[in-house]
Amino acid sequence: MLGELLTAIVTPFDKDGAVDYDKFRELARHVVENGSDGLVVTATTGESPTLTDEEKLELWAAAVDTVGDDATVIASTGTYSTAHSVHLTEQAHELGVDGYLVVTPYYNKPPPRGIVEHFKAIAAASDKPIIVYNIPQRVVVNIEPETIFELAQIPTVRAVKQATEEIGQARRIVADAELDLYAGSDHLVLPFLEVGGVGGVCVYSNLVPGRVKELITRYREGDVEGARAIEDELKPVVEACGVTINPIPVKAALNMLG
């Protein structure tokens, strides 16, 4: 397991629009020291579509160097191009990351067979674990359970970041595909724990990593009411992070926190 709480860390920029690697390192240390088991770097919240490959590589290297001894570093290497995704995965492997987040190919809308072949090609580039990222509201295509079962046959596919509220599908990822299930939306952490999930790949843990980790820990220890209490406590944070498309609100909140 790559960790219960993986934070989809933001990518800080300076006033001129350049990546602020010093602030990235500072935030990475803060998030890990306060409860996150790992970081997912250059995912949607990290603004991957608008980063250059060179910026991604430097961010992955910075994460490994800064927190690699204390937390897992997951590089978001998936794009709509299989060849480009393979290239990024090869580069991330050389930098020493612990695994990869690979999103369903977006825009191209591949059929199930195409999705499976896409992941097979990426898996061939490294022996490190892959988290399949299923987020149909962003990429249009939903990875149906039958396709998830095929992906589960790829040896390095170990988990699914599921960002849809379909609880039945989430349950099948755990029970039938026997993959680790991560909540892909902050409000799904507790509901997915209740169907056998591992935890979450979260945005709000940029802000409150300790409380999110405590929620997961309490549930694991059998304190369901305590977990629910923390979930209720954090609802305003979840709502604030959803006032518009991320990473706008979470970055605004981070700026407020200094």
C-alpha cells in the first residue's frame, strides 16, 4: 500500500508565473510532517496540463529529495497520449518516485480495449505500482467495472483513485477486482472507507492533513462516530474547496494560511 492519505499537492508559482520550487518544498514538508502519508505530484490539482515536461521532472525530483525518506511520492504521468505517458513514466522511474497516477485518456474517448492497451504500455515502462485514476466528470469516459477487472490483471496496477460517487462500483473495485480503493473526491473518504477503501487522494489535505489522517485512523480503529464527527467538522473545508474549479480555491486558502 502506498499510504492511506495521499495529498494531491498544488504547484506554487511566483508572481511572474514561474514554478516556485522553494515554496513547493516548504509545502511538501508541511503536509507530510502533519499527517500525509504521501504526495501525488503534478496531478490535476498540481496543474499538470499547463506544466512543461521539464517542470514536471523538476517537481518530481524536488518531492523525492524533500520527503522521499518519509513519504511516498506518486508522479502523475498519465496524459491522453500513450507515447507521452510512457515517456513521462520512464523519466519519473529514473528519478526514484514510488509509483504513478495514470488518468483515463481524456479527449480521445478510447473504448475499453484502448484503455487497457494504454495502461499496459505504461506498465511496461516501470515495475513500480500504478494508481488508475477514474474521473469521468473530467475525462468524459467512465472506466466500467469490467474494464477495471481487466486492468487488475496488469501486475503493477495496484489501486484505483475513484472520483465518482457510484458506491456500487467502488465496492466492486475492492471486492471483485481486489485493488486498493482511494477516494478521488474529498467528500468520499468516509463513504469509501465504509466499503473497504484504503483512504483518499485528497485536495483538502493540503490545508488540514492532520485532521484527514485522524478521520481515517479513527475509522480504522473502530471509532466510527469519531470519524463521522471529524467528517462533519471538515464539511466547511470541503465546501470552501468546491466554490469553483480547483486549484483556485485551495490555492486561495493556502495563501490565507501563509
